[in-house]
Amino acid sequence: MSIDRSSSKTPILNATREFYAKDTLPCIEDEYGFQTWYHGTGISASQHPDQRHIPEEEVYCNQCGSPEVLMIAWQWCVHPFSGDQYYDSEVWCPHCQSFSSFSYAEN
Ligand SMILES: [Zn+2]
């Protein structure tokens, strides 16, 4: 189990490619791809409505390392049979203007 990380100058995850350009609110809850996603123009991890599931130590820019990033997508779930946890997230960094994703699967 490990966290996959990448960064880009354009949105990375399918959810952010779909929603980021159209979003007008910092963070909304939405059904997308049979999962519950939070997406928006961006909100700090400490203000996020699903903050209890967010590993804040993992929330930083993959490009410049800044922790002062805005979460623009977040999805977390537990597999109904195995109990394994999964999440996908993307942040935007105002310091270096980059998008960073991080994803985790507990198996
Ligand atoms: Zn950055």
C-alpha cells in the first residue's frame, strides 16, 4: 500500500477535468462515477466537510512542497466487504500554480 502522487499544470483526475473549470463554489458534495466526491474551486483541508477522513500530513503540493494548498477534489470510501480504505484527492497550489493529485488504496 502506498500513496500515488503526481503533479501537472492542468487538472489531473477525471473528476477535476470534469468539474474544476465549471465549479463556482469552494466545495460541494456530489455523486460522480458511483462515488461520493467533494469538488469545487478549493478549500483548505482544515475547513473541508469530510475533514475527519483527510490525512492532513499528505495534503501538500507535489511540485513545490507547500502545505498551503486548496483541496479541489476529495473522495474517500471503505470497501463494503474487505473494509479496505481508498481515497483520491487533488489540490491546487497558489504558490506555484500547479495541480497535485494523491491517491491511496489499502490493499
Ligand atoms: Zn506548489
